[in-house]
Amino acid sequence: MDTLFEPWLAFCSRRAFLRHLRDGALGLFWLPLIELSQGAEKLVTQPEITPDLGRTLRDTVEVYKKPSFSADLVKTYPRDTVLPITAATVGDQNPPHNRVWYLLGNEGYAHSGAIQPVAQQLNPPLTLPPRTRRLVEVTVPFTDALWNPDRPRDVAYRLYYSATFWVSKVVLDRAGSPWYRIPDDIWDYHFYARAEHFRPVEPQDLEPISPQILPAGKRIEVRLADQVVIAYEGDRPVFMARTSSGARFASGDYSTQPGTFVTSRKRPSRHMAAGSPATSSSGYDLPGVPWVSYLTETGVAFHGTYWHNDYGRPRSHGCLNLSPSAARWIYRWTLPHAPYYEPLVMEDSGTRVDVMA
């Protein structure tokens, strides 16, 4: 649970809400809805809290006998291992920003920050008329995109669950299986991925949230000290999500800067890349970043994140990382409203965002 929506937030006024946040009463709102009794964890099983699968996000992910980094090590898994998530619980006090642990099958516990909750959903392929594009979303833990669908070893990118892409064409490989042609949105090339691994994003998925609220009645607070994003309609909080803001790296300071901004540009999908991930701690190459709502001309934005699940501490290159579901909510709720078939919307105005130290 990484977000709170009204009516969970409806019980308190803005003043009371901020007091509860400051006092820590809401500080762990994203933890699973579980109780601890006599020091023993009480597990919440599927499907109430967690998805049924998790993908490991680091080169090495440790599994422990108990939900604690000080517990006995049971096993380690390499990156992109897909494992069953059978329950979630709260571990010890470290790390304090994220105490959620996942029980992986019956083997042991892994910290949630190293596990992306995923699903395995296959989909019927689209039939695209000429000169029509469709927005799609990855619905499997990962899928390898190829430069040519008939050369399976020629991998262009590995695409991950919840990433979004524009599809320009459907092609068949030699075996007759459908593949989507995906044009890259920053480089002059395209690649192909298996059609069944993507869900078409439908118009109703992007319908505006609270369109009846006047533009001046919507506002977002980003509280850097608390690493939370709060959306208000008037003085009433209607949405809250953990975030990961900009951080300091060995190569430089990428901290998100306080100030007042507006969400004047949006993209439902963006290939974000800078530097070389192989040679620099500040390099990254991330195709299909979903639900991007920009705050600055330099590219600082709210956006969905599939490369970590460790919200609550700074760790980005200046942007405000959110879970994909939280980023889509922000994308739909803020102004300007993005037309369904538009890859980019730009206006002079948008929803006010106050980034606070």
C-alpha cells in the first residue's frame, strides 16, 4: 500500500492531517494493514495486500529467515528472478523509511525495496489500421525486445512490468506470432516485442479525475523532508503517496529543489536516458517510463518507476519517483488533461505544485 485516497483521508481536515503527518501518526501509512502481536509478525496473505509475484531488482537479493537484515541468510537470487509473494509484514526498525518485507513462497523474507510486485497477464494482440498508434503497458514481469523478431539473440532492451510504449505496427515472425513495432521516442530507431505481453491502454483508463474541480482548487504538496506527495482539492487532502526525490551521488548533487511549479507538460511514455549506466553512477537508460508529468523545462517530473520499490528516501536524479499506479493518478488528476492519442501535451498553465524542503 503506497498510496492513500479519499475516503481514507476524509476523516481529517487539512490542519489535522498535517499535524498527524508531522507527529508521525501517518508516517507509516504505506505499510500493509497488519498488526504486530507480542513481537511476532502477523502475515496478510493474498490477495488483499500484495500481488502474487515479485521480480528481484538488484544484482543480488538476499532472503532471510526473518524480516530483518540481522536474521540468518537463507538464500540469494540474481536480478530478474520472478518469485511468488505469499504475504507481507513489517520488519524491524531498519531501514526506517521502509519496513515492509515480503515472504517469498515459504523460503524466507526479502526487503520490499528490492522486489517489484508484478503479475503475469497475457493479452490478445491489437489489430492496427494504417497510420494508427496505440499506447500499451507491459503486463508480464519482463519481456525482451528485439531488433528483429526473427533473431531472438539480438536483444535491444529488456522491458519491465508497468512500462508504457507506443505501438506503430503489428508484424508476424516466421512462426506466425504477432510482435509490436515500438518506435523509440528519443533515438531514431525502433524495436519489436511480443504482442501478448502488452495490455492496450484504453481511453477510460486515462479519464480525468475530479474534472469538476476548478483549476485553482487543485494543488499538490511535495514534502521533501517526509518524502511524500499530497494532493488537495481546496483544503481537503484527497491523495497521498510516498515518493523518492533527487539525491546526491558521487558524480554530483541531483537533489530536487524546493519551489512552486506547474504541471504544464505531460507524456504517457518516455525513454529517459543520460550518461552511461556501465561507467557512471549517474548514468541511466530507461525505456518506457510511464505517466510523466513535468514540473520544469529541465525535465524534473512526477513519473512511475519500475527499477526500484524503495520509496521514502531520496534516490532519483531530480525527479519525483512514484509507483506506477500513483504516477497515473497524478497524470489523470492534474491539468492539463492529456488527449488519449497525444504523445505529448504542452500548455502554458497546469496544476500548482509546491515543493517544500
